[in-house]
Amino acid sequence: MVAFGLCPWAVPALRAGRVARAVVTEVAPAAEICLPILEAWEAARVSIGLLLLPRFAGTRGAFDSFAERVRRVERARREGESAFAVAAFHPHGPATFTGPHQLVSWLRRTPDPLLQFVRVDALDAVKSGGGDVSGDVAAHNHAALTAPGEAARFDAVIRALRADRDAAYARLGL
């Protein structure tokens, strides 16, 4: 979330107007359904794409498997090279965390299943500075959220978003 300064790509992408969102409403979508969306995002030079799958019927593990299938069809479409790195976010994540790498799963709790696509060239630009980007981001986020009260504040935001989502869906009869 931008307010917590946890994603090094979010603010620059938002400022440049390079964040896109799309929704897939199928309960059990095929990975190929994502290809037209990814093609459009690639053509538009989107830096971060957020693909919401609010009706996805499956566990966190099933959603992780779906994300892997999306990675594979994207690589096949591009003959081995993906334009985007994919991260799976899901409502059912761990309730707590102890270290930087456990924090990643804790942070990836969202009101609905969501795939985040980050342009590989944006990741490469950060990597060109050297070091372990994933490890550096995990360490930064761990330090930020282990500051007094920050983990509880983040958790409260996630829970409030989920409660709002549940109430909205209930009003719609979903």
C-alpha cells in the first residue's frame, strides 16, 4: 500500500499514470483469459497491472497454482520471456509474521484474490543498482512494519477493506 511506503514501484507508476486495473469475473477462469489483458497492458507500457478476480472459487493454494499457470501461458505467448512478473495476493494469508520473508505472505492479504503484474524492465531497472531486490524490499518492509504500532495499523486497514467488501457483496446478494 502506498500509504505505508511498501512497494518501491507504486508511487512512480501512479505518478506516471502507468497503473492499470482489470476484473475477471469467472469463478474458475482459464489462465488464457488473462492474455488479452496482458497484451493491452504491454502495448500501453503499463508498469503495474492489478487483475482482480473477485469470484475466484478456490483456496490460496489454488490461486497460487492459477498464478503459475498465468506465468506459463504468458511465457509461452512471448516465447519464453515474460513482459511482467506476477505476484498472487489472496484474502487467506497468515495472521502474523516473524521475519522479513514471512511478512511477504502476510502483506499479500487482499479483500479479493488479485494478481499483481510488474513490468520486468521496471524490476530490472531496480536490480541494476545491485543487491538482492526481493531481499532488500522484504527487509525494508519488515523494518517499516515492525515499528511500534505499524503492523496493527496495516492489519486494521486490511480488515476494514475486507469488511467493506463483504458488506458491499452482501448488498448485491453475492
